[in-house]
Amino acid sequence: MGLFNINGGFWRFMNRAMDVLVLNILWLVFSLPVFTVGAATCAAFSVTLKMVDEEEGYVARMFVKAFRANFRQGTFMWLITAPCVYAAFLIWQVVAKADGIGFIAILGAIFFTAIVIATNLYAYPLIARYDNTLKNMIKNSLGICVQYFGRTIFLVVLVALEIAIIFWNRVTLAVGAFIGPEFIIYTISAIAKRIFQQLDKNTSPPDSTGTPGTINQ
């Protein structure tokens, strides 16, 4: 009874924490070749999108299966993400160090960063959940950011706070190395899943085909 009840809230929390830890280790291991980061991220989203509604089974088995299924699109998406993020980083380095930088330049940096975020924020969970072309995945990500602008801003702020907490000091960074990436992925999944469920009921989701694609099982 109480604390010792395996169906109680405490043990459900501990099981979920262990699943997140296992998932984070899998993500780190499968991301080691670097070029597989995208496929590993899609696989992690595939699991966390189910975890949101407690639909997941064996985490490791689901992750490996999703990694194989999403390897191609996830890898190509990462080849888009990595240079875009690096370019945004370089732009802000210039803005931060340059003297007398103009308002237009700062506005341009903000706009470019917003495009990078909008292109990538929902793309990976979309790849994990739906079968569609990569082009439509990216277009859908942009469309969702516009259509659900308020939720997207909330999500970006929330993720930014999580990243700030992870890098707060050495202790939080050490803890973040074990659970940080998956905690962020889970956060995105929690909001993205509700949006996807609404889009599934919508006859005109934001892409050129009129549908987000078929759901990956």
C-alpha cells in the first residue's frame, strides 16, 4: 500500500524516470558516429510520443526499430539541421563581438534563427510519427509553427529554460548529460503530440498534400 504499491504514483514516476534514462543512453550511444544523430533523435521521438500517453512498450526494442525505420530521413534531416544551427551560431557570434552592429543585422540574425527553429522544431517528431516526404515534413514543421504560434513560443521558451538549467553549473551539467537530451525531447513530444492529434482530426493540415502523412506504427 502507499509507497510500496507498484501501481502507485511513486513507482510510476520511477519507472518513467528509468525509461528516460535508458532512452537517453540509447540516444547517446546511437549518436556517437555523429552523422546518425538525426536518426537517433527520430527514434527517441518515436518512443517519447508514445510515452506521453503511456502507450510505449519495451523502450530499447522500440528505439532500435524506430532507428532503423527512420534512418534515411533522419540522417538527411540532420544534414540540414547541423549546418543551419552552426550558421546561426556563427551569425550570433559576429553580432555579439562586432562593434556598432546595425539594427537590420540584428533583425536578420533573429529572422534566420527563427527560420532554423521553425524548420527543425517539429520536423523530427513528424518524421517519427508519419510517413511522408522530407520536403513535406519540413513544410509541415513551418506550417505548424505558424498555425500554433502561441504554443510554439511557449515550447521554445520552455526548452530554452531547460537548456539554461542544464548548463547552470557543473552539477546540473553532469545530471543533464544523463537525462537532459531526452527530457528536452520528451517536453517537445508532450506539446507536439497534442498538436498532431488535432491535425489528425483536421481535414486541411498545413502541407501541400493536404495531410501530414500516414502514421508510423
